[in-house]
Amino acid sequence: MGVEILLLSREPETARAVEQVAQTVGSVVSRVTPLQDSRELTARLERDPTSLAMVDLGTQPLLALPGLEPLIRKFSGTRFVIELGSVPSDQVH
């Protein structure tokens, strides 16, 4: 039995890419469950914890990241993989 990936992304391209990778490693990934927002992700993790959540922070990752920190602390048994896209170099310290 593989790992379920919870995918929080509003980008269809990201969802397609994750699905393609999941199909390639089918013995490792049992399914990808797309989610629309952090409330849905929270509810899903409370109902049925999983070991892997992928989060696409969209076009303004530095604004979205602080809102994700409490979720990461609350669900310490879940590994969160963060997709940043691009961050302007003047905002990376």
C-alpha cells in the first residue's frame, strides 16, 4: 500500500505534474487527493491523518508561509512539502 498525498494547489499544472509523478511511482503513491484551501487541508488531516502533504504557496509565498506554520506544528506526523514557484531574490535572506 502506497502513501496518499494531500495536494493543496489552485494551479491545474501543478496538480497534473503531481498526478504524473504519482503514476510513475505507483507502488509508492496510492493516490493524490487535491484540496482547494487550508481549511479543507486542516479538516482532512483532522479526520484522517496522512504522512505527506504538498502545498503550493502560489504567487505570493512569503505572505502564505506564516499561515501554514501553525498547521505544520499541529500535524507534526505529516511531512509538508512546500512548492514556492519563484521568490524574488531580494526577499530571500
